[in-house]
Amino acid sequence: MSRLRRLVLDVMKPLEPDMTVLALKLAELEGVEGVNVVLIEVDRDVENVKVTVEGPDLNFEEVKGVIEGIGGAIHSIDEVVAGERIVEEVKTPQDD
């Protein structure tokens, strides 16, 4: 059975709790090996962050639950990697 290996999400979250809390909560989920949260933009009341979650068997609904649990919302799913191994995006001539 295929498994989710990487999720890259565009997330809008309130200023509090800060990004470290979000990263640590996501890292506690079963099947998660690593989390990266990058600040993209700060507004008066919210932050736009890019969240990357990797592991051998991710559960999207649990990841979404953590984000919503801190008052955040997923704006878009920017990358999904599934299967037995992580396949990196390949650059093609059209990408230039």
C-alpha cells in the first residue's frame, strides 16, 4: 500500500502560538520524522508559513488537525510525495 512521504503546505496561522509550537506539535505525530516551517509573510494578525512534513507514513488528516487546532488554515497543498521512496522534482527545459 502506498504511503504519504512528504507534504508541503501553504498555511495561514495566527501570530500565537509561534512557529516553534506548530513545528513541535507536528513533529510529535506518529509517522513524522521531520518538520520545517518557514515564514513567508507577516500581517498584522497572521503569518503565512510554508510547512514541510516528511516521514515514512504521514497522515494528512492528523497534520491538518494540528494546523487547525492552533487556529491555522491550509491555503494550498503545494507538494505531495507518496510511495515507497521520495522522488524529487525533476527540472525540465520548460521550467527555465
